[in-house]
Amino acid sequence: VKATGSTGARQKEGQYINKSLMTLGHVIWKLSELSARNDDEVSAPSASSALHLHIPYRDSKLTRLLQPSLSGNAQICIIATISPMQRNMDESHNTLKFAS
């Protein structure tokens, strides 16, 4: 909000977009954690294999819409756009963290 100077409806919309992107990052992180856990169990099965990791698809509209694509056997590509300008360093860093 500080960087854009938005107010009112645009500010609220920006907050919703940020929440959805944060939730998408969290869902992708949980899915990668689940994938790594499953890979470990194939090589060394344990009693914890019955435990399932909760994936928070319902936390935002974006993740609800993307759930079929994210939870299937689809391969996902994320395109992240960053800026070379010094004043955008924090935003670029956060974008790269999200995309990795």
C-alpha cells in the first residue's frame, strides 16, 4: 500500500490479491513438502505414512480455482517479473522468494 499509494477500493483489491498470492505460495510450499515426504516414504516406509498433510486450498478464491490444476499430475510453471531498479529491491526479492 505504501509503494502504490492506493486508497479505497483499489487498496482493498490489492489486499485481496496479496492474500491470494500469499495463499498460493503457501499451497505450493505444502504440496512440495508433501511430495518430498512421499519420496522419503517410498525409500523408507514408516508408521507416519498414514498422516496426511492439510493443503489449504479453501483459504482463497484463487487457490480454490486452481485446485484441480495444483492437486493433479499437472506440471506448473511460475513466471516472476522483477525490476532491476534499486528502489524495487525489496519487491523483487519477495517475488523471487515466492517463485522459488
